[in-house]
Amino acid sequence: MDEKIWLSSPHMGGNEQKYINEAFTENWIAPLGPNVNGFEKDLEDYLGNDSHIACVSSGTGAIHLALDIAGVSRGDEVLCQTFTFCGSSHPITYMGATPVFIDSEEDTWNMSPEYLEEAIKDGIANGLKPKAVIMVHLYGMPAKIDEIEAICKKYNVFLIEDAAEALGASFKGRKCGTFGDLSILSFNGNKIITTSGGGALVCRDKKTKDRAIFLATQARDQAPHYQHSQIGYNYRMSNIVAGIGRGQMEVLDKHVNLRRENNVFYKELFSTIEEIQVFSEPDTNFFSNHWLSVITCKKSDNQQIIEKLRLHLLNFNIESRPLWKPMHLQPVYKGSKFYGNETAFKLFNKGLCLPSGSNMTNSEKERIKNAVAEYFS
């Protein structure tokens, strides 16, 4: 059997080992050091907009820190996009708060500004104004962030931008990861650049960055002994892992271009298959990194067609994956409040993520093309 074509596998650029070797040579085997400082500076320079970066152990950890900094506590409600990975929502429960899930809109598949405002108004009317909002740029597609920001400012609600899947994407020329009160990034093994595991909190000022680093290093007070006046977390990124990130930053723009080329490949591949649509930007204000290229089926029996296609591709050793199952339909969140018309659920039923790695070869694309042609013949 041919080698497996993965959905999104790590893609090294070549210089990662150099930074890792430097860490070993200088004995910086710790959650601090020149690679951490360098990686943070690289990200700050890339994002611009006076960003201040605190690198941590995961994107989920970054969201947890963001909620802590936002002052979320037990009994609070936090509004969260339902169409997302659980790393967006689970930290809400870590804080003892209650997630309230918001449906998607059809253009970008991200948080619906309409249902967001409805949920905020309801919360205020019921004496429980939401403490924060977590919105996501799904699959690298920027959300309608200007509308979402305006609503959060109107009602003075803290906005956390989950840009875990959107490094390299932009809205109206402004990089994703620079909106809201705080933003988060992820460098998991399947992301557009990776540190094998890791994330970052993007802050708007140095004071907030310093606060994030304090919390991420067990909230240790300044004292010669170990003293703690509040609860912290063991979330700081290691110097070795950050070395991988420094090497990856050198190829980030290249990876974005390659992922976007994959999306063009799929548009051409499905251009003659009427029942399939490739997810694309709604207009020129949106610039997606196309972290994952996604298709949806337009037929009434879409779920059956999509699942059969997934299994067909698997027979050719080609990985594909259903879209995120909405969080409000997950067993762990059964009974949670939800605002929407089930747009996210409909997308979940009719969508499929296709191999999108920046290291996908022409021969692998040919295998995908042949497998798809056989299925729809």
C-alpha cells in the first residue's frame, strides 16, 4: 500500500535543528532562555500592531491564562463559538465558569455576530452579563471580527480571539491574532507552523505579557524562597521547543503560500463536480491561510455522500476528517445554553477536511485526484 497521506503533518524548514543544538550546547534546557525570547520576538515582529507575546505550553493553556487575566471566576458565563475544537471551551470549565455556545454564520462559518449580540442582551436582561467572549477563526478563515469587536465594545465584554488555526491569515490587511483584548496561537503538530506542542498568548501591552508569564510560571512571588500568594500554572514553553519555533518562523510565509496553493488545487479538482463546494473567502477583505481545505456537499443526502467519500479515501490510505462537531452537541456539554439556528450542525453533517499539509507532494495530489475521480465516476 502507498504511504499514508496525512491531513496536516509537521513540515520542518531545515534550521530548527540549529536552534535546538544551540540550546543543548549552552545547556538552556529549561522553560526560559534565548530561544524563548527569540521566538517571542519573531512572533511580535510578524504580527505587528504592538503585539506582546508570551509563549506557553499549548493553545489551550493560553486560553486558560486569557480567562484568568479577564477575571473569569466560578459562576460567570462565557460566550464561546460552538463550531470549534474543545480547547476553546474546556478552559471555561477549568475556571468554574459556564460556557454559553454561539452558532456560526454561513459566510465564514465562524461566530455569528447576530446571535452573539442576542446572547449578551439576554444575559444582561437576566442579571448575568457575560464575563468574556471566545471567538475562533476556523480552519484559518478570518471571522467577521470587526462586527464581533464592535458588539463586545458596545456592551463592554472582554474579547478573546482564538487564532490557533489562523496564523498567517488576515482581515482587511490586519493579521489574525491582533484583534480583541487578548489573542491566542497554537503550534500543535498539525498547525501551519509547529513546535511539536505549544502555544502563545498575544497581549496588547507589556504589563499584560508580564502578568501572563507570572501566572504561567506558577505565580511565584519575588522572594529568595518559593512563595505563592495566588494560584498559577506550569504553562511556560521550554527553550528547546521554542528553538523549533524559531526555525519554523523562517518558513511561515512559505507554508501559508503552499496551503493556499492546496486550496486552489481542490477548487480545480472539484470544479466539475456540481454537488461539492470548496470553502473559500467570502470577499477580498478575508485572507485565509487555508490551514485546512474543506469541502461541503450540496445534496440532500450530504452526510451519507461525505462519509462514503471519507471511507473511500481511507481505502487509498488518504486521511480526511469530518468537521468539528459543535460543542453544544458534545456529551460533556449536554444541556448548555445555545444561541443559533443550527448552522454549525448543518456544516458538521455535510463537510469534510481534506489533506492540506504544506509538505504535500505533486504525486500525493495526483493520488488524491485519482481517488476522488474514481469515487465520483
